[in-house]
Amino acid sequence: MSFSRLLLAAAGVRAAMIAFGAWQDDHFEVRYTDVDYTVFTDGAELVLGSQSPYRRATYRYTPLLALALTPNVWLHGLFGKALFAAADLLVGVQIRRILLLRRTPRQLADSCASLWLFNPLAINVSTRGNAESLVTVLVLGSVIALLHRRAAVSGAVLGAAIHLKLYPIIYVPAFVAAISLDFCDTSVTLSETKPGTRGKVTAVVRNRLLFTGAACLVYICLGAVCFLWCGDEYLSEAIFYHLVRADARHNFSPYFLLLYLTPPTSLARAVTAGLAFVPQAALLVVYAFRFGDDLPFCMFVQTLVFVSFNKVCTAQYFIWYHALVPIVLPSSAALLPKHHRRAAVRCGLWLASLLLWLGCAYQLEFRARPVFVTLWLASLAFFAANIGVVLLAIELHVSTPLFKNARLARQRCIGMHTCEHEEVDA
């Protein structure tokens, strides 16, 4: 099937789910639409009334999102879902584009993109009305810009992503590490001596400054616009709240039980919230230096670790790293037959622990049964499953630098798969 037909089929699936969600909302106790979508719509209605969207309780996003979703009020209530689903499809196009830029065979690139286009979690999150796909479009857009060696454009797009949602700031060290000597000259091979190294060092510094400067400028400018519009409410609700956020409900994190048992203003909660950042920050920096030259894989590992160690972990966070899986899969030995069982076991454990958590959460939320300890143990199991996936991904990954010798690395990876298949045939 051609990629255009895959894209059309994926669009049809999303349209059907949006229609089904509207029907379920009208006929079932458990609504399909995410509560965040209602918050977005209420914020958009306030914006149309020339008021701050933060007058709606729990609106903790950029006011620009409420502005973009005003058609929910004056056009149709499903406009936002259609927008998020369209962004979801664009993510699939971007995944394919990144793989083709990295010289992945077209058929393999189409197959990997389809993993996202028909990912049940991605379909569910966007059609329920969650805006994660908009952030993912910007994150992948910054990678594409960097692949075209447009450091300033890449930084500007990433700055916009950080404004829309704070988490992409974790990628800044990895992007800076990726802008290395080889970013300025990809013609150097393993056997060649780098000519003009001093000049390229200057170029590296300049491009890193362009990237970080553009990212900061766009983030500050967008923030200034929102601050002039909404004042201190923007700072407290859209920025500072997420730095100290400590939700105990719908939280997959092992921290949830401690957050639930401690009062919001207690010292124990403040210490927990602060200490939770320590392992995250340390691992993000370590992985940036370790895998920075292989940017997509570095981003995947960083995201999975960040989500796993975060004090708040909800289902839509999984989208952050699910969108990166198709990009790193072609350079993973997990595709080899001899590793299929190990990969399947780790993925199976991840899914089983997720279902275990959901089962316990259902008993707590909808049946009001006191299963807090059981739910906490399920959270620990899910955390362990995530760490298992990280370790296996690192073990089986074939280094594929974003710039230097990318073709040679790609050939080594393809050759590895070819040799394996020949061995199996023999």
C-alpha cells in the first residue's frame, strides 16, 4: 500500500473514533472525551468573551491554545479534535521524512511511519481531545530543521514547543550536543583527517549560539505576549504550576501514594517534589553526552527516562516517546530474529504492568475500593517495566550518528540485518 493510502486510512480511523466518541459521550457513564478538552473549550469561550482563559479553573496551558480553539465555540465543538487528529497525521508524515533524510529505505520508512499512524494510543489520545500531537509536531519539526542544518530554525521551533508545553526543554542539551564538528562538515569519513578543525570549532560555537539564542528568543517573545495578555495568571498557571505540580490522581508514578498521603503545603511534599528532579536531571545530562550524536535515539531514551522518573505521569505522556519509537527502530537490533523474543517479552511486561495499573485504578476510581497499596505496587511494576525497556533499547541500539558517517552507520545497520537474514536462510 502506498504511503498516501496509508495516510488516508489513518485519517478514516481517526474520523470514525471522533464520531464514536461523540456517541459514547451521549450514551455511557464513562465519557470518551478527555476532561482537558472541556477545559480547552471553556478557555476558548472566555477568550471570545474578551476574558482571560485562566478564569476557568484548572486551565493551565498557554492562552494561545485557547485562542486557536475558539472555533470550538463558533464553528463546531469537534473542531479541536479534528485539529489534533490532523496534527497526529502530520506526525506520521514527519516520521517518514526524518527516516528518508537519514537514508532509510523507503519501504521501511513507510512501515515505521505506519506504526505511529495506527498506534492505538496515539489515535485514542488525539481523538479524545488531547493536544499532545501539536507539541510532537513542533518537536519533530525541530529535528527536521536540524537535519537540514538550520540551527536557528531548529531552535526557534523547539522554543515554540517549549512554550506550548514545558517538557521539550529536556531536549536542549541533546540538540546542543548534536551540533558538533560533524554538523558543519559531513563529508569527512572515518579514515580522513579533519581539515580546518579550528574553523569548524568556531562554526560549531556559532551554530550552538544560534540554536540556543533562537530557542530562548521565541520562548521569551511568546511568553511576553501571553504575560501582557493575562498578567501574573499566565506565569503562575502555565509555568510555575507545572514546576511544582504534584497530582495524586490518574498518576502512574510511584510517587503518587506519598503525594496522596501528604498535605499540599507540607514539607514532605515539597521535599519529594524537589528531590524527584535530581535523578531526572542527572540522567538527562548523562544521556545527552552519551548519545548526543545520535539525536533521535537520545531523545527517545531521555523522554522515556523523564516520564518514568517524573513525580506525575499520566497516559498522554506516553505519546512523547511513542512518537520517537518509529524513528529509532530501524537502527535497533531488536528487528533481528534472534532478539525478537527478548523485545517481545519486555514489551509484553510493559503492557501487562500497564493493564494491571489500569485495573487497580478502576477499582479505586469507579468502585471506591481502598486499593491504594495495591495500586502503588502496580506503579512500581510499571516503573520497573519502563526501566527494562530503556536498558534493552540501549543494549540493542546500533549507533547511527545524525551527521558524521551517517551513511556508513546506516550501511552497517542494514548489513547487520542482511547478514542475519542470510544466516537464517542458510
